[in-house]
Amino acid sequence: MSSFHIKTFLFLLLFPFLTYSFQTSRSPSLSTTRTSLFSTVGEPKKKKSKEQRLAEAKNGLSVHVIGLSIHHASVDVREKLSIPEVMWNDASTNITKSPYVSEAAVLSTCNRFEVYFSSTEERPAMSDVTNYLSKRSGIPPPILRRSLFHLSSTDCITHLFRVSGGLDSLIIGEGQILSQVRQCHLHSIQEDGRGGKVVSRMLEGAVKAGKRVRSETDISKGSVSISSAAAELSEIRSMQALQLPFSEARLCVIGAGKMTRLLITHLASRGLQRISIVNRSYPRPRELAEQFPDVEFEIVLEEDMFDVIGRSDIVYTAASCEEAVISKRLLEENGLINRPLMIVDIGVPRNVEKDSEEVPGVTCYNVDDLSAVVARNTAMRQKEMMEAKTLLEEEAEGFATWQGSLGSIPMINQLQQKAEEYRTVEVKKASKKLSSLSDRELEAVERLSRGIVNKLLHGPMSHIRQSSGKLEDVKDMYGLGEEGKGKK
Ligand SMILES: *[C@@H]1O[C@H](CO)[C@@H](O)[C@H](O)[C@H]1NC(C)=O
Ligand SMILES: *[C@@H]1O[C@H](CO)[C@@H](O)[C@H](O)[C@H]1NC(C)=O
């Protein structure tokens, strides 16, 4: 018999048994897996579709997220809900006090607040989590609900993986959210964490996916803010404009406000160690110096501005003043001609007169040049997003498949039990007609029947196991033979 015929034969043989087994089951997890099981036996070459595998994620404990984010809620609601990182596990513990919530993990950052949890009963679990949030924030549930979003199963998984990959951030691909998701995962597996098997595994998968997105795509490359574009552009153009590697350039910043702080953050991340800051008074530059202990600051007052410009190779201007602080006339009056000098103006309104670039040796960039860099990089990130999406989908699917397999453990047991039941009944029936057989021959019949059943079950079982990831994990989670029990 050809392999095709054997498979068809097995399929036909198994059909009534499988149908019976599924019909007797009350668990929804079994019915979702039915198609895949049949397709393995009946149509061995057809792979399970993505939808099918993702649908399996619904088996056993289902995962959910309730949260709010920059896209959904106002700042004051966000502030009321936010939970400091040291209390994430405390909050998760309180949330899992609900009999319907099995596992929970809190992710609270300045841009988002999300509670990931698993449950066997969705509705009461949702309402318990919402009530907890309401109690904690002091916002009544009906009002709170307007700011909340809720996603389940594959939507929840997809959301978390997108968050971790930086696709849900204001600045696409930004890296901070990945480290926050990593923290969330680490907390969830601590002794007082409540991530359990499913939620913590989902977080772990999200971290892995987030790392892959950033290492395998260019989604986080290229500056997408004016201040980081200033750092990027001056680094790239340093050699050309100054015949000097960026690391050797002497830097000076005029102004000590918010833009300066952002700029220094980006310069520091590029290895900058020394910087001169020009300002009207000392307090603000001193505050800055305290924020960047690794950078050596020289604080210069306004009146010595051209003296320090004369000692610098790159000057960034970020002063908030109506009049330009640098112009052709001022540069000439202070003898700053015929020497290489790069001026990067990130001030709005502009701090540098347009005629400054007429001065020999001077290269100027203004906010328009920087905006062009930002626009280019943003467009590039959009393109990289497509690639990132595919990659995240792949990773999310991996988790969903693993999670789906949790629901298949009870099924394996049920399959085995049913098969054994049928076998004993059939052997018993036959043994009446086999009374003339010797004990040895009867034993051979018994063994034959076992052999046939095992052979028949082998295909479907190993298929189920293969998609189960680590079976041991799964076994000790449910305890073989037990239906998914919620609480630890
Ligand atoms: C958790 O519950 C305890 C006891 O009700 C309460 O004191 C604590 O503030 C709660 N913590 C959080 C983060 O909800
Ligand atoms: C000094 O810093 C303040 C605060 O950022 C800013 O408004 C002001 O324009 C700065 N002055 C100069 C000369 O840079």
C-alpha cells in the first residue's frame, strides 16, 4: 500500500473515534484544534494556516490587556493611573486576588499604562481589573472606561509585540519602550511577580521580538527629532566642514533650556565628554551639569560668548531670544573669519542670521536643514515598519502556537483514554469468539490491539506535541490529565 493509501485508511479508521471524542468534550479548546488534527491525518502536506494557529492561542488561559496610552487618554487620567515601577508587582498581586485573574503584569511608563493578564473567564476578569484600576485612581468605572482600551487573545499578543517593537510609540522604533517591556518581564518572573507561565512567556517573547526588530531592521536608526538630527548632522559633516573627526571637535552650546538638554543627551550618547555652555546666568547651566555627571562642563557667561566660540569647532545655538546671537557682522567684528567653524542653529526663532554663512570658513545649518533630515529618517522608518511588522507577526505567531499547545495537553490525555476504552471493549468482545486460544495467543492478540492503537495515535499525537514547544513546561503547568486550572 502506498503511503497515501495508508494515510487515507488511518484517517477513515480514526474518523468516527475522533468525532466522538470531540463531541463529548465541553472544552472549546478541543474544537478549535479539530481542523488542524484532521488536516494532519487526512491532508498531510497542507500546513496549518496562520489564522488557525493564531486561533489556537485562545485555548486554555486566554490573555488580555487593559490599558490606556497616549493615543487614548489625557495626561491627567494617565497620571492618576500610573504606578511606579517598584509597585508593579504589588499591583499585580492585588489584581490576581480576583478569582478570575490567573496571572498579571503591570507596565506603567510616562506614555502608557497597561495591565496584561490571563484568565479563564474573560468578562468577570475584565470587570475586576477595571474595578481595581478605578479604585486605585479614584476615577469611577464608567468614566475610566472611556479612556481604556481592551484587547484579547491574538489582538492582545499583537499589541504587546508592536509595543515592544516600538511600532506603537510616538517616535517609531524608539528603544526606551523595549527596556521598559524587559523590566516588566523581569518583574513578572520575580518571586513576588505574578506573570505565571503564560503572561511572563508572552512578555519574554515580546522582548525577544523587540530586540530582533531593532537588530534586523533599520527602524531605530536615523534621528527623528530636531535635537538628535543636530547631533547626527554635525557628526556626519564634521570631517567635510572642519577636516576634523567629530570626537576631536571642541563643542559649545549657546542657551541652557530644554533644547540644550535634549541636544546634550544625544551628544552624550555619541560619546561627547566635554562641552562649553554659554548663558546669561549660572543656575540653569549648573542644573544641566548635574543631570549629566559624565560630561565635563565649562560654563561661560554671555559677555564671553565670542571668546568661547573662538575656541570651538562646532557651535550649537538654542537660545530663546528674539534677536539673533550670531551674524556676519558679529563674527567679523570678533575676528572669527578664515577658520573652520560649524554653526548648527536649533533655535526657534532662528538664533543665527542667514548672512553668517557668507563668512569664509563658516558652515551653517538651521532648523530647516535639520527638519529635512528628520523627514528623511521618518520616511525611512515608515518603510522599515513593514519589515518590522512581518518580523513581529512571526514572533507573535510563535508565542500563539506555544500557547495554543497548552490547550492540547488535556486533549492528548483524552485521546489516549478514549482509545484505551475502545480497545478494551473490542478485545473483550472478540475474546468470546477466541476462547479456543491459548493464554499466549490471547496475549498476542492483546499486544496486537495495543500496537495498532499506538501506531494510529502516533501521528496525531506527535503533531500535537511538536507544536507544543517544551512539553515538560506544559505538563507541569497543568499537571497531566487535569483540565487547565486557573490559580497557581
Ligand atoms: C495592594 O493592596 C494593598 C492592601 O489592600 C494596599 O495597601 C496596596 O496599596 C495595594 N497596592 C497597589 C499597588 O495597588
Ligand atoms: C540662557 O538660558 C535661558 C534658558 O534656556 C535662555 O532663555 C536664554 O536665552 C539663554 N541666554 C543665552 C545668551 O544663551
